[in-house]
Amino acid sequence: MREHRNPLLDIGKLSGLTPAELIRRGSAKWCRVPGALGASVAEMDFGVPPVLADRLAEAVREGEFGYHPPGLMRRLEQACADYQAEHYGWHVAPERVEAVGDVIVGLEAVIERFTAPGSPIVVPTPAYMPFLTAPVRLGRRVIEVAMREEAGGWQLDPEGIGEALAAGAGLVVLCNPHNPVGKVYRRSELRALAEVVERHGARVFADEIHAPLIYPGARHQCYAALGEDTDRHAITATSASKAWNIPGLKCAQLILGSQDRRSWQQVRHSASRGASNLGVAATITAYREGGPWLAEVLRYLESNRRLLGKLVAEHLPGVRFAPPEGTYLAWLDCRGPGRKTPPGQYFLDRAGVSVAEGALCGAAGEGFVRLNFATPAHILETLLVAMGEAWALS
């Protein structure tokens, strides 16, 4: 392991960070909507671990810009497999790990290679927005199956999913931890889904990129690791992009089903074209050496999660907020009588705060907004105060 700078989050620097500086850095979160305070795009405002910055600087000095060398890819496969085993108890063969540019590239490849032409795709909603749009770009119909709102939180609807599969759908998109609602699924819930999928001879695309971002009281269960059936019918997407804040480096991994390697070889070259050498190098370093920094980030996010609950109660009366079990995304229920303007548009127009409109997550998301709280605490407070002042006028 190379020597590197202090691996922990620099809290002092965060306390002095301003929206102007974040805009200057140029992230999509802060620049996509000019003039607005950014809380929509799923990026963190915490920079990257020094050990990753050092590894990237080394790669630049060495000119590591060619096509993927086989040795580098083998190290990625091993690092990903080792991380799954160490943190989630899923012992998967490294040769089942394949690099792709990002999760959506992986989803598109899975749809094209592992589902029947023209068959619908089942997406439990509310859902991460591209899960609803990517299949449509491929000429597929999306069947939204609304999750159930219950006292214990959002729940999958296995019966509704079964009806969609019986109607000809061949793939269920599962997001765990869930974006946008922050749910971490229990084993029993995933087992119920697996039984429905297996009964209909279907598949699951399991997006698990937020798995490292889980708060005390919850534990990630890899869907594919439930049993022989899920190991066969699931393809898992994972990445260091969310936990270590490197989405722009373009390197996700697909962990293929136990019988999928031969079939994957027919699309491997085109599907992996988006993964970059720098992304691969950074991902290996994150999995191997990024733990101390991530632990500090999780402590900060946990503090922000508690702060957000207090700020919502103080500044947004009537808005319901259930603290997420995972991710750094808050799902705020802004539904109420007499409210006609979509809440995301309202907060942008009246408060100058850019949040993700819940309706973009499917019909089940109407009346909600998704807010990113992976920002310095003082900026989070600025966001909520501005939203609260606007809310009081509604």
C-alpha cells in the first residue's frame, strides 16, 4: 500500500465551503440549474479520498491512457469480488465481474442481451429516473408497479410484479439500497421477490451501487447471494461511484449470473467500451484503500441525516420525512390539499433550490421531491431555510 495523505474527511474545509466555490468547481449538481442552490443530482460535495487523488496523479504521470491492459482488468475483477466477500459475505468468482461505463450502460446491455426482443421491463416505482427512460430508448415498454406505502415504510408489491411478469415482462429492475426512497431491503422481502421471478422464469437487474452507504441499524443483503436461483437469474450492478464520489470517471461493474459468461462474450466489447482506465484504477484503490475515508463520510452523513430531520420539522411543517436507511438522498412527502404546482418546480421558482421532482420517478412519486443531503451542514441548513420561507407562502 502506498504512503498517502490523511485519509479522513477534512471537516474544517467543509465548514468553510460556499455555494460559490462549489459552482466554481463545476459539478452537475451545482451547475445544471444556473443560479440555484444544488440538491438534485446524486453527487457529494466532499471531494474524493486523498488516496484516490494520489493514485490518479500517479496514473497521469505514468501516462496510463491506453486501452485496458489485461492485468489492470484482472485486478479490478479481483478487487470487486474481494469487496463483495469482505463486506457482504457474497463469495463470487472474479471472472464473473465485467467492467462497464456506468450502471445504465449495464442495464441497456442486459436488456438487449438477456431479455426477449420487445418484452416489457418491470420497474417498481418510485424509481431512479433513468430506469424509466433507458428501456424506452431501446424500444421497450416500462410497466410501473407502484410500491406500497405502509406504516413500516415503502414495500414492494410482489403480486403486482407477478402480474406484470405474467403479461410478458422478462426483467425486474431492483434498486437496493433504494434510490429515491432510501430503503434497505430485508432478506425476507428479497426472497419474496425471488420466488415470484423464479416462478415466471424471469430475471432481475439488481442495482446495488449505494450498498456502501448504509446507516446503523440496517445491513445490505446482496440479492444474488440469496440462493442458487437468484445467483442464476440476477445480474448485479455495482460501482465505487457513489460511495467514493467518482461518477465522472466512468467505471461500474456487472456481476453476471452464474450461467451468463458465455452469452456475455457476444456483447462484452461494446458493453465495456465506456469504462476508462482512470476509472478502473480509482475503483481498485477505493475498494482496497478507501475504507477509512468512507467511514468518516458515513459519520458526517449520519449527522446530516439527523440534522435534516430537525430542519424539516422546523421549516417545512406538514412535509413528511422518513430518514433513509441508506444513500444520501432524502425523499420528502410534500403532498397536501390544495397544492397544484409540482413541489420541485415550486421550490426552484420560489426558493431557488434545485431538487429532483418526484413525478420524474414515476406516478408513485407525484407530490414528492428528492433532496441530496451530502453537503456541508451549513449549506444544508441554508437550503432548508430557503425552502421553508417559500413553503410558508404556499
